[in-house]
Amino acid sequence: MDRTQLVKKLELASRALANNNLIEIYQSFRFSNGKVLAYNDVLGISTDCEIEDEFLVDGVTLRDLLKATTAEEIEVNLEDDHVSIIAEKSLFKLPFREIDDFPFEEPKDKWDVSLTMDEAFIKGMEICLVTSATDQTQEAIMGVSLRAAGKVLALYSCDGDALTRFRTTAHVKDAKQHYMLPNSFCEAITKMFGELECEEALLEVNGEWAKATLGDCIVYGRIQTKEPEFDYEAHIKKAVKGEIKGVPVPIDFNDALSRARVVADREGKATQLEIFKGKLNLVTKVDHLGIIRDGMVIRGHADAQASISARLVQRAIAVCHEMAVCENCCVFTDGEAVMQIVANLNE
């Protein structure tokens, strides 16, 4: 069989291999019925391959051995006590286990939600991943939430400092349903969507699993059940009072934030933002490092003041093109689909 093609398949599946050997079997590839599968108790990835035999083998060892040879063709055979791999003049003998030992079967359950993922959806998920909590102490918001936002489904995320909402075009069937998609699941499908050059993919979700079908690759994510539930819309309403009129982000704003961060990031200091008579001023002061001042024109925004994190605001304008400075937060938008709220700092 073609070594290069097999390596590509193993590279895809290996995203679901466990990073440590605490539970050794989670570091294994399962080969069965012309498919290879990896699973680490949260994320599972399955894809077609040419190996028909059924066995478990250490995933990193197999993948890296095949990457370390230049043979164009290889031969894989299941022997009595090992897997034999012939690559030109090289012979590898790897121990294997029976597939019955593997702790995962691909779910066949009915799905509550089924929607098409296109390039816009994947972009929205990437934006949400930026503000998704990764700290185990924030379990209730550690992931990307799929739930109703009015009449459509939306993706939400929050890391305690910023909150993102991305409205999809999929219509809501049950407004009470909500699903917390694991970060690792979302990261895998956003990367694989581009790598596999997909135009569309299918996302299916129920109370236990999320399933993404990208060509002949299937990605599974165990739905995170967290209590108490985090109400994203309630937090948006609390932070953003009344109608928000965004204005275009000034052209020079990003560069000015970069300069502010030279001193602000080192000491965790806030940057003072003031909008007055059509001009936006930034002042960052750290006594032993200096004072950084910048000013620029901003059109259409009412007078306002805020203490901001230059780092978080710069992160937001990387994906949004309009902004509004409010009493408690700064709001950044990209059309009607994307909203990111960054909390103002108290100093």
C-alpha cells in the first residue's frame, strides 16, 4: 500500500491520541473494517484506510516509524504475536492487542440537531475558540456552546474576560436545547476542514455526542454536561444596555494597541481609552517604563471613556470590523453574525 497516503490518514486520526500514557489504550490506533480510529475519552477521529486486519497498536510508534522511512510502498501483515511492517529493506515488528479491548464504539444514536458547516460556520467556530475557557476551574464555560439565539442556532464562548456569539443560519427546533462542544472537537474540525479542502461538512449533535462528517473522516466529541448552566444571553444583556451603534474600527487602532502593549503587557496595566469630539485617544502609563500616547480619528461614535486591556481589544479587532465603547464593556461586531464583548477594567 501507499505509505504516504497511509501516513496522511494516521496524521488525521492521531489528533485524538492521548497526550500521556495514564490510560495506555488511549494512545492506540484501532484498525477495523478498513478504518483507523483513535479516541482519548473526549475526542474520537475515524477515517478510511487500506488496512483490513483488526488490531490495536501504539499510535505514535506506528505513525512515526512510517514517517521515518522513505519507502513508497509498504506491506502490513497481522502475525500471531505481532504486526509485521515491511518497508523496502526495513522490517518492523510491533506488539498488538485485540480490538475488543478498545473502550469506544462509534455512536449510532439519533441526532437532535443536524446542520451544514460551510466556510462561514467554520470561521465562526474559530472565532469562538479564541474566547473559550481552557482552565479546568471554569468547567461551565470550557468549550463552545451550541444553543438558540432567537430563531437561529448560535455558537457561544466565554473565558471570563470576553464573550463571543456567532449566529448561524440554522433554524431552531427546540429553544431549550443546548450543547457544550469540547474545545478539542472544535479545534480538530476547524483544522481538518481546511486540510481536507472541504466546501461543506455535516455536524450532528445529541445529548451525549457531537459528530462531524468531513468527507471520509468522522470526528466525535463527547458533549460536556456542566452544571449550573451558563446563560450567555443574560450576560450579554447585563453588559450591553440598550441599542448599540457600532462604528468602523479606526485604521490606526491596531498599531496603537501594539504600542500600548509594549508596556501594558509586562505589568498587566490597563490602557485608558477616551473618545471626545471625533477623536480616539489612548494613554498607557507604567511609572518605571514610561507613558505611551496615541490619537486617531474615529467617526460617528459618541463621547466615551473606558479602561481597557489592549491585548484583549487587539484580539477582538482581529476578527471584527466595528466597535462601540460602553460603560461596562467594549462591543465588537462583524456584520450581524459575530459579536464579541470585552469587559472594561477597573483601576
